[in-house]
Amino acid sequence: MLLAHLSDTHITAGILAGTPAERCYQAFKRVNALDPKPDCAVITGDLVDRGEHTEYESALQLLRMLDIPVHVIPGNHDHAPRMLEVLSDSGFVREAAAEAGRCYYRVDYPRLRLFCCDSSVPGHHSGELGSTQLAWLDSELRRDPDTPAILAMHHHPVPSGIAAMDRGVLSDAPALEGLLLNHPPLTRILIGHLHRPMAAMFAGSLLVSAPSTYRQVFLDLGGGQKGAFVDEPTGVLLHSLAGATAVTHVLPVQHSGPPIGDF
């Protein structure tokens, strides 16, 4: 199974709408051109920039470009109730059965359980799953435990080393870690938020963040408290899943071209 992982598209409206929309379009075209085609795509939050209806309407038009199933979850720039209001009929999102206005859900594929979680907290940069969602996840992980599982959410539960971004971590990461340690290791934990690729171990599972399709965060490991964006190539991740084996590839979108030569 192939899963495309995109994040932080930051679609917006007004005079600044052009660049994020163009780069999102390029990323979606890159995914559509893959051969073999991914079985699905997951977008790990910050679909839009200000959580406004008009932004979600623009994002919906772009999402319809993708000719594979798409699963979207909210980030800190999103507004989950508005996201649900605009996107629910498309099938790209689903309201949580246990919490009105929150967007978390399970998707089953023949060889994969995909848990799409909502770590967004209205008005806050940091994230939280909350006790109700954690109880739901614990219950769902107990179903079909022999089927590989992926957890997708927006916020990082481990420090990245980028001080400006680590002010916005998942606040209930210890509770999530304790929960996950009671279950078999996940195939992957997929996140966004960091606007750059990163890998780390968390609760016995490999966690990976996708680069932004819009712009990347400067890798400042020196403790600087002010974050910055940097003109590095955008990209997507491609997770290749085969039984107990999983391989993750980084696919640049900008600065990419056709194969050259044979070897």
C-alpha cells in the first residue's frame, strides 16, 4: 500500500492567496503523476491559514484535483467546525462521533487501520487531543490489533529542537505515550506543523513530519526564540507499506524533474 502524506498547505484568500494555492496545486499534480498511484493521501493539518469559510471553499476546489481518497485533519491554523461545515459532504473529513465540532475518525483499508486525530485547540498554537479523544483512540486500537495501524495528527509530541516551534507541541503527549505503550507499535505516526521533514521515535513507533507544500521553517537548533521561514524546496512524503515493513520517501515538489540517464 502507498500513502501520500502532505501538510501545511495554508490555503488563504485575498492578495496573498496566489503562492500557497500555486504550490499546493504543484504538490497535488506531483501526487497525481506518481506511478504506481498512491492508495490514499493524508493531509496533516493547517489546510488553510485563518480558518475562514472562503479559505475552505478554495481548498475544496484544490482537493478535488486529487484522484485518490483524501483524509484531512485540522491543525492550529484551522477551525474544525468550519472545516467540517464546508468539507463534510466531500468525504475529505468526518465529525467525531463522541465530540461535536471536532474532526477525528478511523478509516479502514484492506491492510491498514488509519486513525486521523484532531489536535487543534481553538485560539492556541499548541495542541491537545483531550481525554475523550484519547479514550476513543485506545478503544479503536483494541479493535483488529493484528492489522497495521497509522496515527495521523498535526502537532509534534516530541521536541524538535527548534525552540520557536517547540512552544507549540502536543500538550498531552505523556498521556498519548502511555496509551500507545499499551498497544503494539504503530507502523508510523504522521504529523505536520513543523514545516520541514523530521523523524523521531515516540512510544516505540517511528514518527515522521511532512514538509509544507507552501514554505519551510528555518532549521535553527541554536535555541533562537524567534522562528523564521526559509526558501527550501517544498515536498511530500510517500509511505510504502508492505505487511510489517514500512519505507518512507521524501519527494521534492520544487526543483524536481524527469529521470535522466540509465544505470
